[in-house]
Amino acid sequence: MILVFRTSIGDESEVEKIAPALDHLIGNTGSWNVDLEDCDNILRVVTDQVNVNEIALALISKGYFCEELED
């Protein structure tokens, strides 16, 4: 499944701050990336193991806005 989120992640240093939390959640079972060129700083997560709330909480706990974008 592909999950898509609007975030407040603004630059590469902020991506590095969230990387350990997302890597821990997703592990080797999926992948993720942040599109900093998009005006909504889109986080895309490919996983069948993690739910939307876990991903959002991981970012929110680091001080970032995170909202799932529905289809």
C-alpha cells in the first residue's frame, strides 16, 4: 500500500531528523521518501506493515505537521 502525507518537513536536514524514526517503523519491509520540491512537502510511504496513525505520530512527536492525503 502507498500512503501519502502532507507535511511541514522543509529541507534535507529535517528529513535526516525524521529518518531514524521512519526507518525503525518501516524497516526492510517498505520504503519512504519526501518530495521537498512539492509545495506540500509530500511524504510517500510504501508499506503493508505500518498504519497511517503510526507514521503521523512519528512525525508529530518530532514536531512536524503530518496529514494523510486521501485518494
